[in-house]
Amino acid sequence: MKNIRGKVSIVMPAYNEADRIVASIEETIKTFNDFGCSWELVVIDDGSADNTYELAEALSGKYPEQLIVKKNPFNLGKGRAIKKALHYVTGDYVVFLDADMDLHPIQIQTLFDIMFLDKADIVIGSKMHPNSIVNYPLERRIISMVYYLLIRILFNLPCHDTQTGLKLFRAEVIRDVFPRILVRKFAFDLEVLVNAHHLGYRIAEAPIILRPQRRFGRIGSRAVITTFWDTLVVFYRMRVLKYYDRIDYHRRKNLAKEFRRMRQ
């Protein structure tokens, strides 16, 4: 990754990851040191009930210039946790990486290669990419396919898998899109991509190697139902309320006022 001009910010949300957070941070740091680029890692503990935060914070003294560790007072959901972490990023590129290491950070090289080759603004890891190597239950595969068909019908997104926890953004996309985001939990990724696509940003997909580190996943039936419901809410905001367009209108109006004040 020596062809990267600029700094990479890695955002790692974590919830009850005490048994693996140290290894995950150390592996991510080793990987980016091997890449040879400028980087920072922001770990955000989303109100864990274990000592995830304390273990991560203990490492910050070892990497004082590059490792930032923050904590939510209680569990707010992945979307809200990432939004908080973004207040601390300073990079030209932003990577989302889950703390469980189901997706090894070495794969970020592929995302950068695709970003530069396709001139993309966002590159997302996709379990449904033909070159992906995945190992997850048939039930999860069926849910993923049904969800893909739903978002294709509702939003016509140019991607197959919005939910995989490995994503790469140009920093300007983050600054433009994230003030719009309202979803706190599992449909957060979808809301980000729907808004980015609506604003004209180019999205590309990358193959991944997915090796689950847990015997049993954390996504239960309640999470699936919540995700589908939040997806319909995003559709309602986008197509019926035109909520995101109103944000654009008020933003342009405020910028115009500011410009007029500067000329006076």
C-alpha cells in the first residue's frame, strides 16, 4: 500500500470482545505497519459489559500517537458507535473493520486496489462476490439473498451485500454522508450506502475471505427483524418523506447565507 498518498483511519467498533480485543488491535497494527502507510486506529467500545475497554485502553500507552480508544457509557448500537468514532478520525481514507477478526485486515489491500482501479469513492467487502471465500450457515446465506433482493427492489443499489463489516471510504464521503445518518443499529450500513449512492458517489465491491471466529454468530432473529424494519424506515425517509433531500436543501441554503455574509 505504498502507493497510498495520505493517511488511513481505521474505525473498529467493539462490543463484549474482551477475549479477543488485544489480539485484534495488535494484528491490525502489525498489518498496517507492514503496509508502510500512515495510519491511525480508533477503537470504540459500545458499552461492553466486560472489560473490553480497559484492555484496549491499556494498549494506547504502547501506541500513543496512533491508537485512540473511546467508550460509550452504554450500548447504543453499531451505527451510533461508529458515528462517535468518526469525530476522532483525521485520515484521508476511512476503513470500517469489525473487532472479531472474521475479516482479516490484510484484505484492505484489495479494497484499495479496487478503489484506485475503478476510481471508486467507496469499496465494500461482499460475501456475494463471485471470488469471495466464505464459511457461514445456509440459513445466513438465504437471509442475505432475501435482503439483497429487497434492497435491490427498494433502492436499486449497485451492490449485493451491504452488511459485511469491511468497508473503505474516501474521507470526503464520510464528511458528506454521515451527518444524514439516523439508524443506530444493523441497517446503519444500508443507510450510509443509500445516501452515498443518492449523492452520486461511486460504490464498488471487493471479494473477501470470511472466517468466523465464533462458533455461534451474534445475529439472531430479533436482529434480522430489526434490520428489515429499519430498512423500510430508510425507504420511507428516502422515497416518501424526501427527508434526505430536505437536508440538502437546508445545507445549501445555509451555505448561501454564509457566502452572502462573507461578501458583505
